[in-house]
Amino acid sequence: ILNQLIPAKDQLKPAKDQLKPASHFDHKKFFDVVGLKALSAENVKLVFQALDVDASGFIEEEELKFVLKGFSADGRDLTDKETKAFLAAADKDGDGKIGIDEFEALVHE
Ligand SMILES: [Ca+2]
């Protein structure tokens, strides 16, 4: 599903830099380089559903940790620190997980 939504492979080149172990993960830059920012709210919701692996309706910390793998098979895991920072940026209501509206808001913020 992500491959259908996210455009041409060569556009992912800059994204790969974000996926490198040494790089500092910045979710805003990441959403931009993988083309998420350019997607409609509707398509962002489809991406959310793809990332919500257990279909709980929320992206939990464990799912967030592996978010880069959803975009690239050789994507690295986020560190605990990066995962928590990402979660904190998205989790407006403080319930410790990312809801679909929070995700959409974060992407288009
Ligand atoms: Ca979930």
C-alpha cells in the first residue's frame, strides 16, 4: 500500500539518507522526503492504517519504532529516544499513542 501511495522510487533517495543509522531522525523532514506531506488527508489515513500493524486504530510506540521499515525494507529501527520524541510530537492528547487525527495533523503541520 505504501508503494502505491508514495511516488517514484528515485524520490526516495533523499529519504534513504534519513534512514541511515548515523542520521538524526527528523519526522518533519522525513514526511517531506518520502512524499507524505504531499498526500491528501485521505491518503495519509491509508498510510496510517498501513503503519497501524495490529489495526488497533492507533500507532503505538512499538509500531512507531519500526516506522522506517514501512517505507524501505532496509530502513533502520528508530532508537528509543527518537521513538519517544516522535511520539511526543504527535501525541497531542497525551494518551501515549498516535491516533489517526493526530497523525494527519502531524504530517500536515
Ligand atoms: Ca496499533
